[in-house]
Amino acid sequence: MRKLSLLIITLISLNSFAQQVAESNPAKELGVWYMYNGSHQISNKFSLKTMAHFRFFEIGDDMQQFIGRLGGNYKFNKNISATLGYAFLNTDRTFEINNGDFNEHRIYEDLNVNHKIASLSLAHRFRAEQRFFESTTGNFFRYQLALSHPINKKWSTYLYNETFFDFDGEAYNQNWFGGGFKYKISDIIKLQVGYQLINVNEVNNFNRIQLGVAISTDHKK
């Protein structure tokens, strides 16, 4: 119970800190991503992957992007799986409230490779995305390396880096680097708090706090 209280205090402190940064320097707001991620096991081999992210330029104000994903995952063995899915995005490109929104549809394919080195878990994700927006098509290739390590039975820490490559423009598109902590409430629910640095086209950097919940269910029985 004390650890859960500590996590709640940490979340409140991060929100307060982000608001102070935004007020002291409006040109460099510290944004926030509110995240839901789900994994729902249907059989020994198949599961559904669900996701909904609400991404804000500032804390609770001026939403930059909503993204929802739904995918089917097939597990080849304990280390390798693949996902085929669909994503819908609504994005504001103008940094202004209710202005410049556009919708995007994506088809994506993931190859996931997981393994361990002692107690350190490593996850490699290779993702191809086909993008459809404003009568335009595009293609991304993304590679993510994620590391996670348990602190105790409830807490774990993680670190990741993901690079985006654009087949239709400059090869390098953007890079996401982040890390944080996860708290296990139960076998079904985990909470997440973290930080992410986004570099776009080697020009712009964006700082984001991540607050999330992950839900895993098992429907095999």
C-alpha cells in the first residue's frame, strides 16, 4: 500500500512540475501522454492487442494527437511473435487548439523478438507501417529496443529507444528515447510512469511525460 501511495505522489509531482515548466517557458512546454495498452489472450497462440493514447502539447490542454490501435498477435514460440493490425490517428499539426487537425489510417505489421540476459529482459520490435492520409500514402519502418529489469515483486524499471525510417522522404524521420517505472497492482493491471525525449528530423526535440495503465486478460479458459 505504501508503494502504491508513493506512485500516486510521484504522478502528482510530475504533473505539477510539468505545469511549472510550461508556465515558465511557454515555447518549451512539457507535454504528457496518457496511455492505455491492452493484451487479451484468446488461445495459447493468439491474442488481441489494443491501445489508446491521448497525447497533449501541455498537461491536460491542447491535445496533439489521439491514436488507437487494434491488432491480432500470433505467438510462434516463447521468444518470437508477430502482429498484424490497424491504427487510427487524429493529429493537430499547428500547435493551436482546434486547428489543423487531420485523420490518418495505418496498417502495421510487427515482428517481436524477446529474450533474457540473467534478470534483464530485452525486447526487439520491428514494425512496418503503411500510412493513408489526405489522399497520400507513406511508409514507415521502425525499430525499437526495450530493456526492463525487476526491482522487486511489484516494481520494475525500463528503458527503450525507437528509430523511425521514412521510405518516402528523408531516410531518418524521428527517434524516441525514454525510460521509467512500472508498478504491478495485480496480474491484470500495471501502472506506468516515465519520460520520453522525441527528436524529429534532427531539428526539433519534444519532452513528454508518460502516464499509463496496462491491462492483460486471459480468456483461454
